[in-house]
Amino acid sequence: MKISKLVVESDSKCAMELIQKTSVEKYSQSTLIRAIKELLVSLESVVVRHIYREANFCADALAKAGQEQEAGVHYFKLPPAMVAHQVLADRSGMKFSKNVTL
């Protein structure tokens, strides 16, 4: 795909920590972690960060809906109904509070 710059966001803090902090040798049995780390090293610029589930709502909803679609790339002229309200809230700059324990 000739991608040189990539931003990876996930609401799985554990997955982000494995990708960011784990050496390949530590998880030498994990083909997936090794493949991800090798891909990231080959890119010019990579940002890997944890985001809260609320910020990942649209991606989660689209991924779930995609499981029921035929394989391939799907384009939408307008946001699908399942994410329309969230997209509108995001566009209008609506903020949501979340209690986080540190």
C-alpha cells in the first residue's frame, strides 16, 4: 500500500502496550506481535496510542457491521445510520466526560 506514515489507535491498552513496549524476543512465539513490530519498524513515522472506548465508537460500530458485509472495500457517501449521531456529535465539538482512575 506504500504507507510511510501511520497512526495506530486502539481502545485496548494491553494491545498498545504489547506493541509499544515489548521486545520481539520476549514474544518470539507470537507471530502476530512479531509481524506488527516488523511492519512498524519499516515505516517512516508511526504513532501508537491508546484511546478510550468512547473515542473509538465509530470504528467499533463499523467493524461490527463489516462482519455482516461481503468481503471487499465499501465506500459510503454519507455516514451509515449506526454512526450518524456520533459523527454529528464529533463534528459539533461535543465533549463527553469520563472518570478515569490513575
